[in-house]
Amino acid sequence: LAFDKSGRAHVGFLSPFPFIKGGSRLERLNAGGSDIVVPHLTTVVDVKVGPDGLPYVLEHAAEFTMAPPPPSYKPASGRVLRVTAAGLEEVATGLNFPTKMAFGPDGALYVANNAVGPAPKSGEILKLTLPEKGTPVTVAPPAPPAPAAQASPAAAPAAQPSPAAKPASSPAQAPAPVASPAALPRTGMAPDVAASFAPLAVAGAALTAVGLGLLRRRRR
């Protein structure tokens, strides 16, 4: 989420799993709702408005693959895009799993790189000096899902045996009897458990009697 100089909010939407290429987008919020500024992006993870007043989009990776396992993002395919009135420009490429970016007071763009998945202690902050004019790019809509495989025609059903050849059905078994509530412990405690508490109950009653006797002596 980033606000431009007019106070309008720009929101990047990360596509849901399995992160289909072209399934992410950038929107601009307004009083009546929102407008899609750039459709068909991939894995948008951050949005910033630069010193030039233009929105910048950070893509984590160009694609997400399911095979071979385990599922993973394409390495070194992250990039920074600049949204201009003339279209979309690519101003930084070859980033490896970036997750965040920020403009410094020097006008440079700082990007968290190697942020997900690489070896420990390989994370880094890159300082990028962006070109005045980037490489124009065209975003393509996500590819339609592959058609489902057609099921093979069902085999012809086997001939049904004649009624005389059908085996006689066995009689239905009677359901097991259910214990009546009267036969169950009414306290909710099994009899063996209740028996184990009997000595404690006797000891508690004895202590109560002793306590009452001492209390009567004190009153006298």
C-alpha cells in the first residue's frame, strides 16, 4: 500500500496459491471504488511511490512452479517496475526473492534481497540507482487452465443375472441392545473410580468432625 502526492492509495494484490503467472495486479483506490492500474502482474509483494511521484511495483518472482517438487519460485526472476503515463517500465531485474523496498533520502531505491529460501546469512540490502527511462514491458494475461482430460467411455455394464440365479439375501441382523439409562452411573463416575474415592471421603468426614469439636471448645 502506498499513497501518491494526491493522497490516492495504490494497492498491490498478491495472487493466491499457486501464484499463477499474470494473476497479480496493482489497483488505485478512489472515492467511488478502485481502478486496476496494471493487471496481469506476478507475485506483487510491495508498492512504493518514488520521488518522481510515480508508483513502483516489486515482484517477488516471475513465476511459481509446482514441478518438479517441492513447489518453488523461479530464482533470480524478481524485478522492479515503474508505472508511467506512457506505460509500464522495467527498471531493475535479476533480483532473487525480494520482499521489500524503500526510497532513501538520496533518491536511490533500497531492496531486501535473498529474503526467502536462500542459505542462512545470505540476505542483503541492495542499493539501486534507477535509470531515468526503463525498458518498456507488456504484461500478458494469465494462461487459461489446461483442459481436463477426457474420461474414457464407460465400459458396457455386465449382464445382470436372472432372478433365479440371484442369491437369497441374508436376514438383517438385529441391532445390539442399548443399555438403559437406569443401568448407568447417575453421577457420571464409573463405580471403580467412585470406590477409589471412598477412603478420601471417610478421612474428610473425620477431619470435619474434629474441626467442629475444636470450634465448640473455643466457644466455651
